[in-house]
Amino acid sequence: MKVKLIGVALVLLIVGWTSTLYSFGLGDIFKEVDKTRKQVEKATTPPSVPKVNVPKAPTAPKVPSIAPSSAAPATAPAKTGGGGLVGLGESFGLIDKRTANIARGATDTLQSLEPIGYDEERTLGSALALKALAKFGGAYHNPPLQKYITLVGASVASVSDRPDIPYYFSILNTEDPNAFAAPGGYIFVSRGLLRLVENEAQLAGVLGHEVAHVSEKHALETLQRGKTLQGVGKLSSAAMGKNSSQFGKLIDEISDTLFTKGLDKGLEYDADRLGMEYADRMGYYPGGLKDFMRILAISKPTRSLFLSTHPSPRDRYAKMKILLGKYQSASLNPKLTQRYKGLTQGKL
């Protein structure tokens, strides 16, 4: 218990003093997309993972700032040479030439089973981030509030199951209670949702839920099960740069899933479970997300992605109430109600 209590009070401060803040707005994403497109246009082979330039940290920040890990994620392992597994099997006499040709012909429709690399994931995510900002009122400009949201979000991301990529957090300038994540670490939370949040533990749970979608690659998993990737020879940054029509179809499909249809209920429940886990790892009261579901169920906002693209708040609350039983020792972890109110008052 003492270790977890120190987690929120000290770990955030220490990391904040030795790191820098990563937030993003419309201009930053335009630069990101432009940079990526210039790279893919010149590429003759899949590009290497882009490097993140980390500026110097502020000397005496009033609110501790946190940067996501700048460690470059590992690239996907190289495929077996000589025609891949089909060619390997053919060369060893495991399959005949006729069977090999049939297998190669079927490969195009099975490309969705192959992992999507980080370069491709971030290219998709940056384009979706632009769509999100255009659709939901743009980024809300309030640097102190942005710093605080990034502080909590990056803290939770640092103890997630995928801490080795940069995470970017943005506040959407809309009254509708919304929150969602795009591939590559782009996470959005609306001003309307932040108004409903009562304490920092609830905020950590909400952001932890979105971090879990990135950590588990839920949007990519949904895309790979869809029809858009069927017939695509290879999903690479270079291929996307050369085939803007195919790239546009991918973006349309993912945006329709994120903004209209929503992910499978099972993936949402999984993100709830992990959101609680990440909050607990950071030292917060792990029931914050559960408590926020109660607020949503009572407030019943007329327009909300949390309601239209997620399972009902009551169902999610019931499932998380059961899950909370495993965190009995963390029932006294801090919720930080006063800190949340003090750092958001007058800013929303």
C-alpha cells in the first residue's frame, strides 16, 4: 500500500522532472502526416521506425510533465526469404508446385492476418487524428489543462503493456462526452467528458481504457478482420504512399468503426479490465473507471460516443464491480478529488 501511495505522489514528479511533455494539436499532426508522406514517397523499401526528437525538459514546471517513452519500438521480424513459407515448403518438397501456386494466389486474401508494423500503424493513426479533430471541434487550447491531462495519461501509459511507443493526448473542443484512441498512440478526450469526471482516479481509468485499445491494437485487429485489406498485396508505408485510394479506404473504414459503429463489446470490456489494471499499477484507486460509468448512467448525455459506440454504462459498471474484488488491497488508493478539481476548475 505504501508503495502505491508513493506512486502517484512521487513517481509522477520524478518522471516529470526528467522528461518532457508530449501533447499535440492540429498543426503538429499536419507536420507528422507531411513528414510521413515525404518519407514514403522516397522509400523503395519499408521505412525504418521514425525517431522522436526529445527537447529539453522545463526547469521548474508548476505541474509535473511526463513524456512517453521515446524508445523506438522494435520493427516486425523479417519474413522468411525465398518466397515466404510457401516457397520454403516448396523448396523442401513439402508441397508440390501446383499447391504452392494455389497457396500464393490465396495469400492476397489472407494478408489481414499479418501483423501491421509500427510505421504503418502511426501513419494510419495520424490520418485518423486529423479526421477526429475535424469532426469534433478541433483541439481545445488550454496549455495548463493540456499539461495535466498529458501528465496523467502518459503516467498510465508508462505502466501499460506497451510502454515503448510515444503516446499523444489531446482534448477535443466539444461538449459531448467522448473519448477514443487511434492506432499509433493518439488518444482523445473531450471537454464535455472532463466536466463529468470527479477525480483523478476516474480520469486515469478513462485514459487507461483508451491506452489499452492502443496497447492491445484493438482498432487494427478490427481492421484486419474486415474486408478492406482483402486483396491488398502488402500494407506498408511505401505502398500506402503510392496508393492513395487504398489508403483512403483504410482511413474511412477505421474512422467509421471508431466514430460510428464502435469496437466489439468484447474488446471494450477487455479495455475496461486493463484500464483498471493500469490505474492500479500507477497507484490510483482502480475503481475510478467503474465510478465514472455510474456517472454516465445517471447523467444520460444525449450525444456521446461512450453511449453510442460502447456497451451500456450499467453493463460495464456491473462487470467492473466484479473485477474490483481482485483489488481489495488497493481500495484505499488515492482518488485525488481535490487535485483534479483544483487543476481543472475554470479551465473547462
